[in-house]
Amino acid sequence: MAALPSSSPAPKSVLLLLTTLALGFIAGFFYTYEVSVMRGFARLPDRAFIEAMQAVNATIRNAAFAPAFFGAALLSFLSGLVFLSDPRRTLALLVGTAALLYLGGAFALTAAVNVPLNNWLADQGPAATLADPEAIRAAYEAKWVFWNLIRAINSGLAFLLMLSALWLDGRRV
């Protein structure tokens, strides 16, 4: 007697879906900063800009942000491992490349560049007491914005690659 086809997705497919969602959330986060938040902050006077960035940086590590940022890293890593030996080479390549793009080009980049910049800005003290807010902003803003753009591009590409992998997995090719 032949077994009935399963209507539930395979665990690997569920992993792909969850990874794709997490990458979509974090790519959207970095994209939003690129196209709205930092452009809005750019219009602020120096002290207001520094105060706004310090406020965001002081509150970003929270239970709402963590699942997207750390979840995308964990799920990308797991997906990369799981699909590394998948016989569907195109699928394995898509997943592996997506994982590398996010882990190296967004997650590690954040830890190596954006977080140290944020810590440096916090160490400058409250915006209201700064002697030269213009110089502090000049030393911070352009670097932070540039590296955020790189994070947005890399996480966006990782999301698109994982979306392609999810589509390919659904075709069972």
C-alpha cells in the first residue's frame, strides 16, 4: 500500500521559511533607516541629531528587535549548515550565499562598525553638554550612514536570495 503524500512541509522547508521571514524583517529595518530615519535625522540641528541617535542607540537592544537581528543570524547560520550538503546545488548555493551575506555583511558589520560608533557617540556625553556638537556629528554621521547602507544592501540581497531558495524549494527542483 502506497503512503499518502504528506500535507505538512518538511522541516527543511520550515527552516527556509523562518529564515526568509527573519531576513525580511531585518532587511526592512535597515532599509527603513536608510530611506527615512537617517534622512529625517539629517535635517536636525547637531545637538538634536546627537540626542536622537543616542536615544535610539540606548533603546534598540530590546525584545522586539532581538528576534529579527539575532534570529536572522541564527537561522541563516542553521540554514547554511543544513543546506550545505543538499543535493540540489542551486538551492545550497542560494542559501549559503544568503547566509554569508547576512552574517558577514550585516550582522558582523554591525558588531564591528555600527555598534562601536554608537558606543563612541554615547561616550561623548549628553548632547546638551557637548562643547563642539558639530565636530562630533561630523565624526559619526557619514560613517554610520555609509555602513548602514552596506548593511541594508547585504541584508536585502540575503533576503532576495533566501526568497529565491524558498521558491526553488517549493518547486522541489
